[in-house]
Amino acid sequence: MNVGEPGEETMAVRLVAALRDEIVTLRLRPGDAISESDIAARYGISRQPVREAFIRLAQQGLLLIRPKRATVIKKISPDGVRQSRFIRESIEVEIVRRVALCADGAAADQLNALIAEQEQASEIHRFHELDEEFHRTLARIAGVEYAWRLVEDHKIQLDRVRYLTLGVSSQQRAIAEHKIIVAAVSNGDAAESEAAMRDHLARAEHLLSQTIADYPDYFEPVDEALEVAL
Amino acid sequence: MNVGEPGEETMAVRLVAALRDEIVTLRLRPGDAISESDIAARYGISRQPVREAFIRLAQQGLLLIRPKRATVIKKISPDGVRQSRFIRESIEVEIVRRVALCADGAAADQLNALIAEQEQASEIHRFHELDEEFHRTLARIAGVEYAWRLVEDHKIQLDRVRYLTLGVSSQQRAIAEHKIIVAAVSNGDAAESEAAMRDHLARAEHLLSQTIADYPDYFEPVDEALEVAL
DNA sequence: GTAGCGATTCTTGTATGGTAGATGAGCGCC
DNA sequence: GGCGCTCATCTACCATACAAGAATCGCTAC
């Protein structure tokens, strides 16, 4: 297992990226136990950098470190997914509101260029990259790129679910919705922009409960009180 | 220096709380350099737990670890403060929107009880506690307590500024604004609730530039492009 | 066959030593 | 006197060793 170029960043930082990828793509599955020693052996390093990577991942909500017991890949929490969506919607709605109020022609051009690229993209991986780039660009235009990094940190919870439902994505629809958003912000219409973004983010909502039914082992148990809200 | 009861959590976790407090209260001042060895000696432990505490604090944006060089208390970033406010406003606005749509009588009672307590509170520390409790209660009613913890994590940037401006707070005004918010959500008026929350959060805006002028050493330099936005 | 107890073997937490790189002081050279 | 190099010293990074709690397997007693 390669862990990136040796020399640039510290080993611990590279490990975070590597493990994060393994978790999102479910090569490390929710509920799996991993030990510092195992990972250290797999990567041919000592326990210490592994330990530090674990700390970072635990703070991101991906690992659960149980002192003196074990460290496990956190199961996907349906309530966590719901609240991650809440966070994302809160911030992205506010972003497009601001973009609508301050966007100029150059901004619209950037966004349209990304959409054009997305229409060309054939493979799904590239499509998702461009999707991320579209949203990040909106954040940059609004001047809150740091806030977007925050969304990215929490989007990983949503990404694990998305990875389970690959194939059902409707790329054409996503592109159409992006166009609606750009049109609204270009007109400087904050209310319309907000509505368009809410629509766009609400798209995948109904998939979650089906996914839980398909992969119950990957999810934390839900108490009935929340079930209706999902 | 006491670091809390020995036995419950790990030393590293207790250190995080202790150092965090020292940073917010500016006993550790922005720009100060601290080394693993120093802190380890001060607390009478080894370097390893200190190191892990540093990692956690760095991820929270309070420390800047410069490999092979030194670790310093991050200076307050005016742009970071601005974006932390953006994050807070985004989420809190969305919270009151939802509370307005789902709040019942019991919820309003809880909020009113907190306001009543706040009117009695004499010392400023207790007042701020109740202020936090008010906002956290709103989040709980909306069912997004986790999202609020996120706001708290970033509020620490704002708290350092607030610590510099103690005394100028206008408690009566804050209470009045809380009442307006409760009235709006009780009426189920989402738009009015949103507006009231935006007003409430905008209160301390003008203080930042004055604070930067008073304590320039505690802040990162600002590029002129941003100055107008503060 | 089963329940209960104990040693073994996991796990993470902490301590310490050694290493590479960056910084800054002091000296020599221009 | 001022500029540049060398070296001592500091830093965080990584490796290794030890400690302590938790879980599990296996034995023993019933």
C-alpha cells in the first residue's frame, strides 16, 4: 500500500488522507475494528504516526477510539447524516444568497465553464470532481472558502452513503439544476437562488432509508422517533 | 498547574481543555511560541500526551504547528473571524427557521424560562453561560444539537475577540433581542424569526476593527481588500 | 453440560531516546 | 563595518519500550 510521496508532509498527515479514502470507499467498512499495530505493520511504520492519524480521524467523526479497548470505523449515523445535510444546506444557502448579491459577469463565466466541462465528462469520478468544484467555486466567489472546507469535512458522512448508491445518480438532472442556480445568481435574485439551491440539495433525500434497509450493518440503529424525519 | 481530576479521561484530553482555556482567556497570547517540552515540564508529564493535545488544538485552528521549527498560538485572523461569523449566522438562521415551523408551547416555555434567569443574572460570566444555553436550546428544539457543537467549535475564534472587549457588552439589549426571537418563533413566523436572529448576531460587528486597532499584535495582518468588509 | 474464575493476549496510553531539519549566534572574510 | 558561512541548539517527528485496563479463551468445579 502506497501512502504518497515520502518527504513532503509528515507521515501522519499522509496516513490521514490514505485512511480517509479507504473509509469513504468502504474498503474499511463501518464497524470494522482496526488497531494501531495493524495499520502500522501494513504501512511499515511505527505505531506513533498511526496513532496521531487516528486522533485526527476521530475528531472528524470517522473513527471511534475506545481507550484500552479498540478503535473502530464509526458506523454511519442516520441522524448524523441528517444533521450533516442540515449543515451543508445552511451554509450553501447562505452562500448563494451572497453570491446573488455580489456576483459579476466573470463569476458567471467561471460557473458556466464548469458546467460545460461537466457536460463533457464521461466517467462518474470526474463528474463528481467537477460537481465539488462547482460548489467550491460558489464559496470562493462569496469569499468564504474556509466555510466550504468545513462543509467538505462533514460531507464525508454523506459521501459514504453516496458510495453505497452509486449508479442511481442522475447526472443530467444535476447539470440542469446547476444551470438554474447560475441563472438565478446572475439575475441577482437572492430568494430564487436560495430556492434553487434547496431543491438541488434535497435531490438525494429519499435514498437514505432505502440504503439503510439494504446495508443495515453499516448504520447505527435508529430510534423510532427519528425514523419519520428521514 | 492543575489539569483536572486524574483518572477519568486521558491526560491528552484534559490537556486540550486546559490549554484551550488558557488560549481563550489570552493567558497564552496569540503569537506566543510554546514547545512540547515546555508544556510537558509545566504539567509534569511526558512530551507524548502534549503532542497529541497539540494536534487536536491545531485541528481546531488554535495552534499552528510548524514542523522542525516551533508551535505557536495562532494569531486571530480577521478573515477567520468573519467566516466564523458567517458559519454561525448560516446555521443559526436555519435553526430559527425550523424552530418557527415546529415549535410548540413547551419549547416557548423553556426559552422564556432562560430569559427570565438571564434577567436575574448579575455577574457577567453567568450571563454568558445563559446566553450560550439559550442558543443551544434553540438548536435542541430544532433537533440539530450536533450542528450547534460545530458552531461552538468555531465560536472560540469569536470568544477570543469577545474576551478583549469585555465590559462593552450591552446585556439589556441582548435580552430584549432574545425576547423578540422567542416571540417570532412562537408565532411560527419563519421570515420574522430569521430577521430577528440576523439582527441579534450582527450586534457586535462594529467592534472588531476597533479591537484590531487596540491589539494589533494579537491579529494577523489584513490585506486591504478585506478591510472594507469588516 | 454449564457456570464461574483466572491467566493470557489483545488493546490503547504514556515515557524516553534518537534523528533530521530549521534557526540564530558567533566568527571569519571581504 | 557589513555580509556570508559554520556550528551549537532548538524544534517537531518517529521509533521503541513499558504500563495498565479490557476482552477472551480455557480450565476447573459443580
